[in-house]
Amino acid sequence: MADSRLRTIKIKTGVVKRLAKEKTVYELEADQQKNRIEKLKGQGKDEYEIKKQEEVLNECQMMVPDCQRRLAVAFEELKQILETEQDLKEDESYLTAQKVLEEAKLQLPKASELHMC
């Protein structure tokens, strides 16, 4: 029985970890895209090229709230699993999951951000 619970914890931990990383990557990509657009504007590039780059920026920015929502759901699911499986506290998978939750907490949207998106 503990085996399937540990497997679930490992899977959910991986999901939280992946979504936190995905959110960070999209935010970084959006920042890089903003810089690229500013550089293009500064160089006096073609309006069409700038417009296309702005579309890419908008797509990146749209992905961040989606990642935040999915991360919040996965975070809560893993948190609840850990709360119900207290007897596994000594297991490495459980400890890893707790660590991942702590790290992911920084990536979670604030309540006000969830309602705006």
C-alpha cells in the first residue's frame, strides 16, 4: 500500500517541480522578449517585425497566468497528500516533496493575481 502512495507523491512532486520551472521559463522568456523589442525599436526596425515580436511577447505573457493556476492546483494536491500521509514522513520521497513545496511556494500567485487572470 505504501508503495502506491509513494508513487503518487513522486508523480505529484514532479508535476509541481515542472510547473514551477515552466512558469519561471515563461517569465524569463517574456523579459527577454521585452528587451528584444526595445532593441528593435531603438534600431528603428520595420514596424511589421516589431509587431510580430510583440505578438510573441503577448503569447509568453498569456502563458504565465495559466502556469500559475496549474501550479496552484498541483501545489494544493501535493500538500493535501502529504497532510494525509503523515506516516510516510521519514521516507525520502516525502521529504523531497516537502522541499519542492517550499521552493514552489515562491512561484505561487497571490490571491489577487488569481482573480485578475
